[in-house]
Amino acid sequence: MGKRTAARAFAMALNCTAQEGLSGGDACGACSCCRRIASGLHPDVRVLEPAGKEFRIDQVRELCRELALRPYEGRYRVALLAGAERLNPHAANALLKALEEPPERTVIVLTAPQGADLLPTIVSRCRQLRFKPIAARHLAAILERAHGVPAEEAELIAAMAGGSVTRALAMRGAGWMERRRRLLAGLAGLAGSPPLRALVLAAEFSRGRAEIEDLLALCASWVRDLAVVRVEPERVWNRDLRAELEAAAGRLPEEFALRAWSAIRQAERRLAGNVNPRGILETLFLELAAAGARRATAA
Ligand SMILES: [Zn+2]
């Protein structure tokens, strides 16, 4: 179960009308209260996401004002701050008092990839629950059954989403499969080709910071498959591209995958810093082009 799903289930357990008082049991999932929480329509359960790249201080202030009021109809008011790692210090400070002394019958839930992503002042005021990433095959099943993602696509995305349903769904924008095919074909053609080609590919794919993370995950899946296809071809993630992967693996120098892998990790680190996304892709693609050319220069 993902963090957001768990937070919703918690809100249901606190408010389920089929339960007498707080028995500590599970929510029924069927009463009007549970159903409205599940569909995001319950007035006492608020899910707050960043307005833009970060939570704004006025978003947090507004939430705190709301929390100070009594619940409309539920037993508890529940506020879920999804992606709390994107609370900047100002917004976080505005939240501290509510975290320290929450109004009566109020529960504030914060989700984040890891505790270390939050400010220490926040963490010290929260009770922590840790979640393991969802195994890729379970994630694929969730995507298929609960979100109607076609099987082949579900497997692919699951392999790349780092065990998070939220991330997987975000990765699956319109045209994702097509864009993925273009990128991976571009990568295959890139290795060993002149630098200009790397720059053209970077220009085509550098749309924005948010997307670069997915592109890097795609690049990593391709490089991983290049290494895997030599030894266990049936275990590649990009199954629809197996023939292309085999061809590329036969053509590229053996150390290519290793160099490409470290170039991708480097790109991820630079993305975490504040480097311009296009610059990150340019550097990465130039490195891939150079890594693929090795055999030609060595021969
Ligand atoms: Zn219920």
C-alpha cells in the first residue's frame, strides 16, 4: 500500500460511521463517510498538495485556520500534506505550531519519500511510520487492476517507478509510451555518433525539470537492459525493444553500460542540485556518445 492510500485509510478509520467510537479497527469502506473520503469529497478530510513547485506559506496558513474549526460532521478533522518534502522553511515554520499542539480532534499527516527529506524541526514533532517501496510486480498489478493500465505498459512503468504508485501514475502522462520509444531509439543511435546528435536529442527532450527525472529513469532502464540482454534476454524490462537491445549490445563496447550507468547517476545528482535540466541532458548524452565510440578509437 502506498503512503497516500494508507493516509486515506487512516482518515477513514478515524471517521467511519460503521464503527462505534474509536475501537481501533479498520474502516468499513462502504459507509457514506468512507466512500466520500475515498473519493476526496469529505469536508473534514483535506488533501493538500504544493501549489507549484513548493507549498506556499499562505496555503499552510489557510490550512491552519481551517484546522482550528471543529469538524463539520466527522469525529476527526484530517489534513494530509502530500509531498511534505516540498515544504520550504517558511511554510514549514507556519506549520510547526499546529504540529506541536494540534487543535482538538485534529490529525495532521505528512507524507514524504523519506524522513531525511523533511526539516528536522518538522520530523521532531511527528510520529514516523516507514513504508517499504512496493515490489515491482505488485505495483504492476495495482496499475493494471486499479488504474486500467495495459499490462505491458504497467510492467514497464512499475519497473521504473521506484515502488511508488503516485510516481508511476505521474510517469504515465499522455504519449508516454511513444515518447519513451523515441528516446530509447535516440539513445541507441547516439552511442558512437558525433556530438551534434547528442545536443539535438537533448534539445528535443529537455522540457522541464519534472520530466527529466522520468527521462533519467528511462535511460537507466535502457542501460540496465543492455547489460541484462547479453546474459538473460528474457529478463529485460523494455521487452518490446528486445531486438533493438540485442543489436545495440552486440555493437557497443562492453564497458559502455558501466560508463553510461555512472553518467546517469551523475546526472541524477546534478538534477538534485540546481543545474539547468537541458545542461544535464546535454552532458549525459555527450558522455553516452563518447562511451559508445570507444571501440572505434581503440581499433
Ligand atoms: Zn465506514
